Amino acid sequence: MEGTVAVVGGGVVGCFIAYRLAAMGVSITLIEQEGPGAGATGNSAGNIQPASGDDDAYKIALGAESLALWRNQLPRIKEAAGEIDFLEQDVRYFYAATNDQEEEDVRRILRDVTAAGLKAEWVDGAAARQMEHRLSPSITGGMLHTDCIQMDPKLFMAAFANAAEAAGVTFQRKNQAAGLTVTGGRIRGVKLQDTSTLECSSVVLATGAWTLKAVSDWLGYDLPVEPFGLQKLHLGLGTADPLHCAVRWNGVNIVCRRDGLVHAGSRFDPAGFDAQPSAESEQWLLEQVAAILPGFQPSGVENIAAFAASTPARIPLIGQLPGIDGIYLAVPSTDGFLMAAVLAEMTANLMVNGAIHHLMDRSPLAQAKAR
């Protein structure tokens, strides 16, 4: 692939794409405004967890492939990252059910998870409480999903930036993309906030929740992606033992990190870009934790407000933007940390080898049109 490729967006998706393209011999410049992982990535749970939301079989298969790619790439990333320990751990996730409807929903997820080749099994309530004694007596059973990884996202991104630079990625730090230069139906460059232009042969927009504004302002496109506000908590363990499993219930993930904090989230915040820590959301999240883990008493609470991208049916926008040569999009929905590896592989193989991944066919990008 000739010429420089610009990647706009320094979250985990943008960094993973830059890293994979550089490993394939492509000249890469990554444009990041605030530092790697400063936005949605750094405020995530750091979960690589297929079936992290209300996913169908397609999304679970996509997540399973991404997990396999993460496992393949992590040793290389660690080796090149330097001495930063990003507190990676394998995690057992228990998807709890407390009534017949919840049990039906979780059993459907279990069928899709095992169909995707992931390790999971049904356990009854008594076995679950034997595994983690602080779980609620109301639990009738649930899925124990043992194919998950968790890490500190901020530390991972610091390590990943080192690995990406070692692979040949050039970082355009503390600069913001302000527009695109398009002539003759092809991308020619990225306009930067400092009034300079980075000439490039192709550009990847890994801009997450900002994608709609970027392609609308710069290119006149309307895309089905919006900011999705999220409220979440970091809870202190105090002198308590770490949780023996992570728990998912009522749309909330509760996972114990290696640094002793427990991440609990998320609750939807309609404020989107303007999301701020909310006492109401803090109370609601604490109520969910107390209901499913009544034996856990947090020693402290930090309320975190963030936002991610929202796409139709939580399906990624991935592929080339119709109508202009050389512009590619890689936008996950609210599970960007999980999907980063597979989106990077899809994008890199499409750009370098012209290969269209078999799981790209449901991307809403194919329906994108200019105004």
C-alpha cells in the first residue's frame, strides 16, 4: 500500500488498527487529540467479554473472533510494551438469573456463546453461591462464561502506545483533525487544528461517538451513529476478599480488577456528550450491586461519566465509505474494547489485501449516503 495512511482517533480501536497496519508494512500516522485511550476506552471496564450486552448470535460470533485475535496479539504487545503492567487477568463471568424470564434470556445467551466455540456452562444457584458466597439467595442459576479477559484500560493504552511506536506508528500527539481534503473523488489529506495538513493516501476514521459530527461536517454524510452516555462506578474492596467471579445482571457488569477496585456499569445516560456523574445513577448502580451481591459492602465509591458510540443494533460501522476513495470507518458500538482486535483485522486486510471479511456484511455502512 503506497503513501501514508492516517488513522484519526487514539482509542483502542484506532490504536489497534494503526498497530496492525504498521505490522503489515504500511506507513502510519495516528492523530490523537488527548492521548491514547483518554476518552471512552480509558473509562471502560477493560473487558474482552463476548456477549457483553444484549447480543444476538452474530455479535457473539464477532466477539468470539475478536477474543481469539486479542489472545494472539497480547503476547507480542506485552513484549514490545516495556515494563508497564496493565493488570491483565482471565475472568469468569457469571450471568445471573433470578426468575423464569431471566433464566430463559440467559439460556439463550448460553446457546449462542457455546455455538461460537466459547467456554461456558449452566450452573444452578447453589453452585453459584458456593463459587461466590456473597451472591444473592434469589439466584436460581446462570451461565458461567470462562472465556473472558479483563485489564486496566488506561495502563493497557499506555503500554499499547509503546508497542505501536515500536511497530512503526508515528503519533501526531496533542493535535486534532479539523477536516479532510478530497479532490477528484479521493482523499488527499487530513487538515489539522494547527492549520497544517497531513498528506495521506487513505484515512481511517476511528472516531467513535464523534463519527457522525466528523463525516457530517467534513463530508456531508449522515450516518446512524450517536453518542451514548454511560454512568459507571469504581467501588473499593476495603479489607474484603476479591470477588471470586465477575457478575452480570440486569444489564450491569460487576468485575473485580487486579488493583482491588470493582468496576460496576453501566447505566445509560441520555445526556450523551454532556454526561456528568449523577447521584441518581450512582444510587441505581449501587442498588443493582446490593441486590445481586448483598454480601459485598463497598468501602468507597467513585462515580464516572463517559460516552461511547451507539450504532443500530450495536453492529459496528466497518469498511470503506461509499462515494469517496480512500476513506474507511471503524466504529464499534458500546463494546469497543472487545471489538478492537477484530475491527483492526477487518480494516487492515481490507486496505492491504482487498479482503472483505465474512462478518462485515451486516455493517450499516453499506447504506451510507451523502446528503
